[in-house]
Amino acid sequence: MKLVFAIVHDEDSHKVMEKLSKHGFGVTKLCSTGGFLKSGNTTLLVGVEESSLDEVIDIITKNSKSRKQVINSSIMPNGVNGMIMPYPVEVNVGGATIFVTAVERFEKV
Ligand code: 2BA
């Protein structure tokens, strides 16, 4: 058995969960925060048999969009009396960041 951790955009999470459930996969949603943007995203946990792993990754990939997001980074420009100026930086976020780990033991009691 494998455990899939998929970090997706909040706006995609509902659709991804719906499709996974429709295909019979169990899924748990965790609210998470990215270290770089410091804004909310969603981490989905999916426990799955190895034979269905590709199907799960395919569903997540097909339903997670890539987006551009702008953050204000602070820089100290030369010659402006040491003032800190906000500087917009554009980054590409997602589709999805996916980790797959082995499950040593699985119990449902
Ligand atoms: P954040 O850490 O908020 O990162 C958002 C986006 O900012 C990233 O998108 C990436 O394009 C950019 N970014 C991240 N760190 C950067 C840096 N040091 N310099 C420049 N740009 C940077 P994604 O790569 O699609 O990642 C989306 C979210 O997935 C991340 O949100 C984080 O929550 C998670 N993630 C990504 N890689 C991870 C990893 N190796 N381990 C754990 N979580 C990860």
C-alpha cells in the first residue's frame, strides 16, 4: 500500500476530492500553508493499493491547474535612504506537488 500526499491549490481541492471519491478512493483533506507564499493551500492524503497508484496521480494531475501568483518581496534599494520597498515577484504555483510514500502497516479498527 502507498500513501499519497498531494499539495494542491485551495480552489482545486473540491474538484480533486470529488473525482477521487467518485472513483472509489478514500481521501482526507488537511488545511496547510506553503512556506514560500505563506498562504493557504490544501494537502490531500490518499491511501491506495499500488495497482491504483497511477490512476490516483492521474486524477490529481488532471484536476489541478497551474497558476501565477504575485507576492511582494521587500528589497533595500541603493540610494533611497535605506528605505524598504515592496517589489512584486511572480511565481508559478502547482498544478500539484505530489509525494508517494510506502505504508508499512494499515489498520482500520
Ligand atoms: P509555497 O511554499 O508557498 O510555494 C509556492 C510557489 O512558490 C511554488 O510552487 C514555487 O513555484 C515558488 N517557490 C517556492 N519556494 C521558492 C523559492 N525558494 N524561490 C522562488 N520560488 C519559490 P510549487 O512548487 O508548485 O509549490 C506549491 C506548494 O507545494 C508550496 O507552496 C508548498 O506548500 C508545497 N511544496 C512544494 N515543494 C515542496 C517540498 N519539497 N516539500 C514540501 N512541500 C512542498
